[in-house]
Amino acid sequence: MISRRKFLAATSLTGASIVTGNKSFSNFVEQSTILNSPIVISTWNFGIAANAAAWEILKNKGRALDAVEKGVHVPEADPTNSSVGYGGLPDRDGRVTLDACIMDDLGNCGSVAALEHIIHPISVARLVMEKTPHVMLVGSGALQFALEQGFKKENLLTPSSEKAWKQWLKNAKYQPEINVENRLFSPTKLPGNQYNHDTIGMLAMDAAGNLSGACTTSGMAYKMHGRVGDSPIIGAGLYVENEVGGATSTGVGEEVIRNVGSFLVVELMRQGYPPEEACKEAVMRIIRKKPNTAKEIQVGFLALNKKGQYGAYAIQRGFSYAVCDGNNQKLMVKAKSYS
Ligand code: GLY
């Protein structure tokens, strides 16, 4: 639990307390200072398997953009993962609707939101980026585009997700269950013996020193049909600035959108904040603006800078992330948290 005293302290901070420039963070311990050494990081424990797929590309001097796309394919295709892609928990109407976005080292980006029936929304997002003059396609328009591009229409509602949804319906109020992601840090089993793991956000730097990122999710379980979270919104769920670094987020997307969270993290890194400190400041903005809401929700940020330094910070305990580089192939790290 977050103490009232800590929240009051947080809300009393002012902008003047934020000092920019590397000197302000002299106590910060750098995880890595190797320039142009490939690295991939991603949210939650399931990031380990996703990173392994991305590493296959990075270790062969492949492009970070290809690595993040292939990396997040792993949880997207995993039927046991109830918060990403196939097997994702549906909205309150029983429909699995997926959000995803991708961003490359040149500032190009693509996104899909509320996409149904396509197992790899991240690849549709990439084609939005590469084959259309647009950044974002939603709903039936995104599906139409995906089918035109040769993607196969599939049923993404697995029997166990359907069972969980039917169980939820028994007591459901006709409103989104906003705290369902809160169960991540005090894990209560969701109906149907599932946990809601939340979004995968992945950031990679390749051997050429270029950065890319991807973010993909089925969103908040049992959300209102049409609800879109932070994950497909450039600047909220993901942002990459090749000269500076990248950031991605997980948790209750509404609060991330309100604070344009990932863009904020990158801009703070541009000002000299190390990744963890930048993530922490983005978390603190959420807490300061809505201290009562923040007590009840989880939001976490993960960041990677151009030097290959990484860091994360979350409101609540329990947010983990996975790191894969030349030294560590599987490392899973618990992010520091406010609670
Ligand atoms: N962060 C995922 C969502 O809110 O949809």
C-alpha cells in the first residue's frame, strides 16, 4: 500500500525541484555504458521469451525494427498469455480487440487500435507505417487493411479466455473494470484461473546503434467495446527518438495517455535524466496529478537510452522487465516502485 504521507510528499513537489543535466544524478549507477552494443529490453517476465526471439536478429547484426517486431510476435501468438494477442481477454461484449504500435530509428511510426481477428497486430502496425501515408488505423478499417495485406482472419478468443469472460459476466457491472490490472501486484487470480499480465513493450538497439520499439496488448480486460488504451498511441505507450532513447509503458493506459508518458520519459532523457530517473519522474507526474487514483492502479515505464543504459519505475511493486544483451540472455529485473 502507498502511505498517505508518501502521497502528500509527492503532491507537494514542484517543478522547481526538478534539476536537469547529468550532474543531478551523480549517484546513479549505470548498468551499461557500451555504445553500439546490441540490447533488447521488454516488460514483464514474458519479455524473456520475446527478447530471445529479438536477440536472434540483433546478434546477427539485424535491424532493431525487425528485432522488436519478431520479439513481440512471441507473446502475441501465445494462447496462455491473456493480455496480448491470441488468448487475450476480451472486452465486456466478448470481443478480443488488439492495440499495437511500432516506431523506428527514423521517426517513422505505425499503429492499429481496436483491431479484431488478426493474431499479429504489430505487423499490421508496421505495414501501416511502411505502406500507407497514415500513422494509425482503427477497428474495421484496420481489419480491412490487414486482410488486403494478406493477413488471415482468425478467432482470437481461446476457450479459457471465453470461460473467464463468461465467469466475469455473472457479476459484471456494465462498465470497465479499471482495477483489473491492479491484480498484477497483489496477484489475485482472474476468473478462469488466469492472470492479467498486461502489455508487452519492447525497446531495442542494434549493432549500428539504432533504436526501435514495439508495444502490443489486448488492453484492459472486459473494457468497454471501442476503448483504446495507451499502447497504440505514439508518445503514450511508446516513443523512440534515435538520438536520445526510447520508452514504453504498461498498466492503466488512461493515466499514461493523460500524461503522454513515453514521450515525457524520452524528453527527460534528452534533458539528461538517466532512464530510471526519467521513468520515475513520469510516474510521479501521474501520482501528483491524481494521488487517489494512483493508489489504486499500476503504471510502469521502461526506458533505454542511446548509450545502452536502461531503467524502469512503477507506481506499485511487482513490475518486472527482461533484459537481453551480450552479457545477459535472460535477466529479469524487478523495477523500483513508489509503493
Ligand atoms: N496499457 C494497456 C492498456 O491500458 O490498454
